[in-house]
Amino acid sequence: MAYTIRTIRMAVPLACGLLAACGGDGPVNSVSASKPFPQSASGTFSAATATQTYTGSLNSGQFGSQFSKPLAVTPATTAGINAATTIAYDAATGTYTVQAGSTSASFTAADKMPSSDYTTSFNKGGDTLTLYGNAQPGNTATAPVSLSYTSFGKWTHVDASADQTDIRYYVFGEMSGSKGMPTSGSATYATTVSGTMLAYNYAPATLSDLTGTATFTADFAQGTVSTGLSLRAVGNPTEGSAGVYSGSGTIAKDQFAGTFTSGTNYFASGAFNGAFFGPSAAEMGYTFAIKGHNPDPYAGASVSPGDISIVGAVVGAKK
């Protein structure tokens, strides 16, 4: 039987969550007995997102603008669960559709790419979609973290006419609901992290996939969360080579948001937005955006990037 999960929005700092009514009682506050992942039924989820946008070519030379249209990067941002950013699955046709405002893309089984890891990826024209491996049944690779109520994806959209690329991470699933949230005690979560780093200005621009480790603790009695990120480029064995970040934030119903601090060189700012998923906040997930700025990229023996933009997602399950 098909199901649709909707977000109710209000003018509060954090939008009210999926399955979490803004006050009131009834089934909208409950978590269903069935687990949404892997998906066997149609469904639409609103998502927490982190977005990175640039125009121009990454390979346009030193300064990122020497030989072609100037590279222009929009500061990366995060947003809480939002009805304007959705991911939908049509079980009858096996189609995923991602939406961000007026922009959307659909992927069918014919667009599916071979994968040797715990992901499911699609490619269609100027768009790619990579989903955490629990989104679809049949993935036999070992899961970094086993999840039943939470998933995430990365959608890259290229608008050739505008010479613009959008990289957007989605965290989505069946949220805990205000009445499914613990009000006492605390919990720590086993996690997995994925991200993308854009280094640009002065040195030639580069785009790197990130991995690493993350910690996450929720204090339900105090209504706070704390998290840590240690990031590195995929293929680079040095932990923290893409930065180490500490975050703290507050819980609002079944959502949370916060900011990062860091001793990493040239760290400028960072933020995260997410939610709890499943009964009694069994799982969690958030998207994050981090900015770095080097005021003196010529100080070393070779030219260094002037700016770094990172976006990504963390998901996890209670230990």
C-alpha cells in the first residue's frame, strides 16, 4: 500500500517535522509499525538538506577563472526538514524523483549504475543521484551502520544553460514525532559520514569526495545534542586531513540544529540541521555545511586554496 509522509510547516526556528504535528494529538504523531527502508512501497519524504552551488569550470586554471567563465561559488547552506526539498519513490515504476524548489529530476531502473559499495547510484543526463544502500532492497554490501527509519542521498544537478552545478545532500526518513521522543536520559549513536569538499580561489579548483568518522550524543533531558566530525578525502588514510570539527545544538520536538567550532586552520563557520527517526529516537541524521577561508594563500612554497566549502550528511543508530 502506498504511503505519503508530509511536513507541516510553521514560523518557528525549526520547521515542524514529518509525522510530528505542531501540537495536537492523533496518528500524525505516531511512528508506523512497518519500517520504510528498504523501500518496497511508494512514498514521499521531505528532507533536511545541505547545498553547495558553483558556476563556471573547476578546471579553468589558477584562480578558477583564468581560461573560461569565472568560477563563482555560493556559500554552502543547510536547511531543516522542508516541504520544498523532497525525495519520492514510485514503487510501480521503480522511479526516484528529487525536488528542490522548482528544480527536479527523475531516475528509473534504466539509469542505475554498477556499484561495488554500499550505495545505489543513478545517472541521467546532467544529473546523478547516489543513495545510501538501505534505500533499495537487494544490496548485499556490508552497511557502515544498519538503518531502518533513516536514509540519505546526494543529488548533483548540472544546468548546462546556466553553467551551474548544484550539489545537494538529503537526509530523510520516518521521523520520531513529538510524542515518539524521549524526554529523559541520553543516547549515543553509531554513525557514518559522507561529504564533498570544494577548494577554490587562487589554487586550481578541486572537488573531492569525503569520508571520515562522526560522533553524536543526544541529551533528551536537557534538549541538547553534541557531535564531532573528523573528515578526510576518500583515498587519503590520514584522519582529520580535511578538518576536525565540534558541534553543539538544541532539540526542538524531533528536530535539532546547531553550529560547529574548530581548531582546523582557516576554519570560518559551520552549521548542521537534522532530525530523529524511528520509535524513541532510535536513529538520527543531519546535513552539514562548513566554510574555510585562507587570507594568505601565497604564504607557502606553492599556492594554496583561498576558500574551502564542505557539505555532507551524517546518519546513525543508537548504540
